Amino acid sequence: MSYDFTPLFRTAIGFDRLAQVMDSAARSPGNSSFPPYDIAKTGNDSYTLTMAVAGFGPEDIELVVQDNTLVVSGRVNTPQDEGEILHRGIARRAFERRFALADHVEVTGAEMNNGLLRITVQQIIPEALKPRRIPVKTVSTTPAERAVATEQKNQAPQQPQHSIATAA
């Protein structure tokens, strides 16, 4: 089944990023389940993506962030001579996984340990977008101050009114 998101592009202002994400998700081919992964929230604005990549070394893994998308790909360059394989349960096939990143989310690191690739991600909100408190000033006037202000207003020089006489 295919969805057409063109009307959404025409009628939404400022939501083009959301429409692009929905459009690309609808067009992407069926995602395989390899390699398995977990996503954990480790703080208010930090996450960890853990992928099981048994059989891959750090030199076989490539991480690329482009257009708010994290692409994790793995390629095994040379097959190891292990003799005659009677059963292959460890998948060493090439893979590519794509993860959509929200705005202001940055990949801060990646490490591999015991066949698990751990990618740390953090949401970094720019200062301009953070909420800021604006102080409200209080203006206190006493009755005497109000009387002086009113008196000064009444004593302001009046503009003379000019009348233009026209000759008949």
C-alpha cells in the first residue's frame, strides 16, 4: 500500500521536515531485523543506541550523520578461512540501518565492546531556543508622585491656536 503525502506538503507551513520523514518512511523498503538493536533513554536529553554486531570489527562499521539521519552500515571485507562451515548462525552479511534524528540531536560517540556497538546520542538545544525568563518590573507610584505628574501635565504649555482669516 502506498500513501501520497503531496497534499500535506501543499497545506502545511513549517512542517516540511515532518512530511519528509513520513514520506521517506513510507517509501523505504521493508526493514530487515538485522542487526538487532536497543534504544535506551539514559537521561533527560541523552540516549544510547546499542546494536549487536557479532562478527564485525570497528574497521568494518561506518557511521554517517547526514540530513538528520544516522546511517549505520557494516561490511565484512575478507571472509575468514574457517574450514568447511556446517552451520552458519552468525550472520556476517552487509547491513545498513537508518535512524531519523530529531532536530538538535547530535551523535556524541561510538564504541564497540564484546560484539556490541554502543552509540551515544544527545539532544543539544541552542541557547536561542531554550526558554528564558523575562523579569517583570514593578512601577510603584505614591499618591504624591501621581499628583506631581498630573500637575506637570496640566502646566504643559498650550499650543496657540491659529486662525486663518480668509479675505472675502
